[in-house]
Amino acid sequence: MPVTLLLMLRRSFLLAAFSVWLPFATTSGRAGDWLHLGPLFDRFDLTLREGERLEAGPFYYHQQSEAEQVWAVPPLFSLTKDPDTERTEFDFVYPVMTYARFGEQYRWQFFQLLSLGGGETQTETERNRFTIFPIFFMQRSSDTNENYTAYGPFYGHLKNRLMRDQIDYVMFPFYSKTRKKDVVTRNYVYPFVHVREGDGLQGWQVWPLAGREHKEITWRTNRFDEVETIPGHDKLFVLWPLFHNQHRDLGGDNPTREQALLPLYDVTRSPRRDSTTALWPFFSWIEEREKKYHEWQGPWPFVVLARGEGKHTTRVWPLFGRARSETLGSDFYIWPLYTVKRAHAPPLERRRSRVMFFLYSNLLERNTETGTARHRIDLWPLYLKRTEHDGNVRVQIPALLESFLPGNHKIERDYSPVWSFWRSEHNPKTGAHSQSLLWNLYRRDARPGEKNISAFFGLYQYHAGARGKERRLFFIPFSRNSKAADE
């Protein structure tokens, strides 16, 4: 009801504004060139890409760019459609309720508790899922072998859910049976008791008292008709995590033996790596033969020293730390007061410095082959500046959530318009600039050969273009210059 009332008030104001403005419209310019009413109504070309945007303050906008269209009433809902990519997105008070469709695939969810999804897959002409988490799970498919139904903790049969190929249970957690590839695990009073079996594998556990698992060395033929060795293992624990003894990768290229009686010792031996810990976590020695470095820890993770070709680390946490490897690097001082992380994996170079996690962040990503860079600066909650690889620049003040979810386009679409009272954009390829203060109470758009300025609900407007320059006060033209505008 408040939203409806607000829209009615805006509509009334627009009609009143038209009645004032129309008598003064002249043939010196198009009507659209002068219809700028600030937070009540404004329409302008996009700066960073081709398209047009209509805004009515922070609580409504419509944007069209190529085939994509967005309608939004932030922060209540938004609707995005792109026929070219067969994409539709609808958000209601994101992330409370969302709907997304890509081609034939769709998904609808409410608080991630109630969800409905489905569509065609590569192997099925139809697959539909309905979930009321954690009460009811159902899937119906054109391949009836993929159908399943589960009723809360009482009884269930699931496929390809919860990182398992198949799950069957009765009165969970008292009994469940899961399968992942060839390994079948039967749980009794999960996670305390289980029995496991598979190809050459047998195991059991009564956690945390004791458990044992043994797997023989087996072989399989891959898709290229080549025989592959599947390594075996032998694992034992007693009073977890106090004692365990493991032999891993048996028959593989790095058989590993580990034994621990915590906190007295923990010893690992393998062709690639040896590790010895005494009075864990106070004294540890590591020799990485494959990565070519030695490391001393004591007590871990507070004091760490590593020296060698593959790693060079000096850490006295939380005072300072410095670590280097062939591709990665990190530094911190009075953690988490100041931290820096680097990555070098051509063609990518990445550097991010942070102060108090999200309080300040400076991220630079550079493509060494193309020479382009992506640069983002966050000063939470006051400021955000983003420069993309194509050179486009966007500045926003303030930025309340964007620093925490930097890759989430829905935050920018559904919430940023509400609180971003200052926006500035620049497109170096087209030479376009735009600035907006207080949701277009003041707005400036400029591009080669054209400039538009409006302020105070359009009571002051300035336009310069191919037809010349003109100013209007209270929608009445009071100065005009027929000379072409300077580029």
C-alpha cells in the first residue's frame, strides 16, 4: 500500500510538471531533452554501455541495454529479462525470494527453505525438483530411475544430493545408507557408528572410540581404454583425535605413512614430504622435497619459519608475517590491522591490500598479455571506486554492502540505488561522463559534442549540443546560443 501511494503521488507530480512545462516547450529541442525532474523523474543515456535508463528517485528505475531490460523497485523487487541469452531473473527482497531461468533451466526459492527447480538436462528431457527443507524432497524426471521422494527425518530416497550419488534413510539419524561412486556407507546413529564397503574396501567406526578402514590396490579402465591403478590405504584411530595410524596412497607414486599420539608426537613419512611434530603444536619440522623447502613451526600457527626455493616464510602472529612462493605471496602487520596478498600466475597478476578485513580494501588485477587492469577500492561504508579491464570507471558514495559481496551483481541492482546518493561514471572509449547527486537532484551528463545539466527537480537546466547552447530556469528558456557546442 505505501508503494502504491508513492507511485500515485509521483504520477500526480509528473502530470503537474507536464502542465507547467508544456506551454514553454519550443522547437529549439526535443521534449525529452528537457524532461529532467530530478528525484521525481529522469531519463538519460547509459554512460558505461549503450542503452537508456529511467529513474524516479531511489525507489524505481527501468533500464534497457541492447536486449536486456531491468525493472526495479529497490529494495523491494527487480525483474531482469534478456531474450538473447534466454535469461530471466526476479528478486523479491533479495535474498528472501528469487527466481532465475536460463534457457529451459529454472529455479525458484524462498529463504532457501522452499525451492522449486527443473528443466531439460543433457540426459533428460525433463527434470523437476521440489524441496521444503528439511521436511520434504521430491524429484520427478523423464528418466524414472532418477525419481526420488523423502519425508523429513522419517523416510527418504535421494539421488545426487548433499554430495552423494544416492541416499536412503529411515528415522534419520538412526539409520542411513549413502553411496558415492562404488563406496557404500551404512550409518547407525549418524555420525557415531558406520560400516563402509566398496571395491576392495572394508571399514567401520564407533566414533570417537575406534575405527578402521582398509582398501586394497585395485585397477580400472579409463575412457581411453587405459588401465589405471587406484591406490589403497589402511587407516586406524583410537580415541579420536588422540591416536591414529594411516598408510595412504599404497601402490601409488607417493605412499605415505602417518602416525600420531597427540599431543606427544605426529610423524609423517613419504617420498615427497617428511613431517615430525613433538608436543603438538609446539615443535614441528617439515621437509618438502618436491617443493624444495624446509619449515619449522613452534608453536603452530603463531611462529613459522620456512626457507627454500619453493617457499620463504617468516611469521610471528599476530605481530607480523611474510610469505613467498613461486606464484603466491602474503604479508601482514598487527593482524588483521594490515594484510597484503599477491598472486602471479601469468597472464594474471593480482594484489589485494586490506585494513581490518573490510574497512579498507585495494584490489588490483592485471593481465600481463593485454596490459589491461581491473582496480577496485573500497572504504566501507563510505566509498567505492571500480575500474574495469575496458577502462570503465564507476564511483559510488556510500557503499553499505558492496564491500562484503564484491562479486554480487544483485546487491548493485537491488540495493545500491537506495543509498548511493553520489554516483560518477566514465567511459574512456566513448568519452562519456556522468555524475548524479541525491538521486539526480543534480545530474550532469557529458559526451563529445553534447552536455546536459539539471538541478533542483529540473528548475535549472542546461543543454549544449549540435543545435547550440540553451539554459532554462523554471522550465522557461532565458538564454540561447546557436553556435555548436565545444567538444
